[in-house]
Amino acid sequence: MIDPLLQRFEQPGIHLFERENLTMLELSNTHGTAVVSTLGATVISYVPTGEDEVIWVSDTARYDGSKPIRGGIPVCWPWFGPHPSDPTLPTHGFARRATWELVDAEGGEHLSCAVLRLQSDATTASQWPWPFRLELELTLGQTLAIDLRATNLSEETWTVSEALHSYFRVANARSLPVAGLDGLHYWDKQRDGLRGTQDTPLEIEPPFDRVYFGHENAAVIHDQGRDIRIGKSGSRSTVVWNPGPEGAAALGDMPDDAWPQMLCVETANARDDAYSLGPGQTHTLTANIAVSAS
Ligand code: TA6
């Protein structure tokens, strides 16, 4: 049953529901629908009016809270990838595994939003000793905007790496063109951390796993029949990932044959683009997703 405290957010265009153990909030208005889970503040659906689903979620994703949802837009914070010094800590940080509090939701005919919050507590302190406040604001209008605001409530300066680890649903990830990354330097995880420059237009050939550095503009996935544009601010890296057949088979929560239907293009500050946040400072990482016919 939905927590009675959350019922107060129910209103035209805002609907709360449960999926197994997880609470979900759906925004809907003239521009489409979007769904976010309180587990990890993970967006699991975005359907612009008249369009097909934009976000990919695995058919075998878990909704019991035992692990992050495989797919959607998990929040990787306060570190991206393995912890910089302690390999026993969870990959991509703790934010995507935590239950966030729903603190605001407002429905509107043309613009709707929801805000979820994660604050430091005894559980987070065992992995990240500093007080913080993290907010994810989801705004559904002509586009879907996702703002991740991180505030340093401690007396010390920290270094953060992070990502909105967005999984997009595509018709076919093989030979899939992605524009906007030409000329950038990258770090290639698939090739043992080899560094290089994107000196030809990018076409994905899975498996593919790169962090592109110094990328502050939009990336565009040229999917069959539509373009998915991922605009950004507060972000200097873009991570592009598809596990390919062997990588998918190694993941317990992704069907072996599902990899051609997804591509991650992640709005990030990762590796070389990790940044410092001083006491009292707030950093906002924004991804803005727009879909148009091609
Ligand atoms: O963002 C790409 C990546 O870091 C890959 O290297 C791959 O491991 C992926 O994320 C998924 O990570 P996860 O911890 O969700 O299995």
C-alpha cells in the first residue's frame, strides 16, 4: 500500500502506484508521461505524446529493492564506476540503491514536476563520511529535464564523480550513429583504458564502453525514424555504453538478447572530469531529453 503520507501528492497529472516493493510516481500532461521510482530516484519511463517509449528498462530488472533497477536513469553518485580507493564499496556509489524521499510534486496541463531527496544518514556515513543533500528534480514539458542538485553540508571540500546513467531504447544499437562527440578525447574501458580521440563520426559497434571528456554540448542518437537529443549542463563528460552479447550474458538482470535494443548515453562528470565541491556549495547536473522525428 502507498504510504499515506505520500497520498497528499496525488492530484490531476500526478499518480502514485506500487510495483512489487517499489513506489512509483507518474507525471502526465499534454506533452506525455514520465515515471520515477523512489528507489534511487530512477526514472523508468518517458513517453512523449504520440511517440514510443524513450527509456529502456530490462525485462528482468528487479523491483524488490535488492539491487538497482537495470535500466532507466539510475543516479551514480558520489562516485562513478569503482570507488577511487576502496574496491569493497558498491560500483557507481550508493545513491541508486537508496530509497529517496518524495518532497514535492506538482501537476499542470503543460508542465509538471516532482522532487525527490536523499540526505546523509548513518547508512550513507559508512560509505561517505560527509553530510550532504541530494535532490533530483524531474520536469515534464516539451522535453524531460532531470536536474541532480548536490549540496556539500560538511566543512570539507570533496571530490565528486557522477552520472545520470541513462539507458535509451533504440531500434538497433549496431552501427548506430551518435552525433556530438567528434573530436573529443576518450578513455576506452573496453580496451583496458586505452585513450584516444574520436576522429571519425561515432557509430556504435557493441560492445562499447567509453568516457568522452570535455563534452558540454548535446549528444544526439540517430535512432531509426527518430532522433533522441540529450542536452546537458553542469556536465563535462558523456559516457557511452552498450555491453554487447558477452557483456549482457554476464549481467544477471538483462536478457542475453536484449543488448541491441539499448544504448546508454550518460550525462556525467567522470574520471578526469571529477570535480571539487566546497563547504556550502551546490552543483547541478542536468540532462534534458528531447525526441523528434528524423
Ligand atoms: O557506464 C558504463 C558502465 O560503467 C559500464 O562499464 C558497465 O559496467 C555499466 O556502467 C553498468 O554498471 P552496473 O554497475 O550497473 O552493472
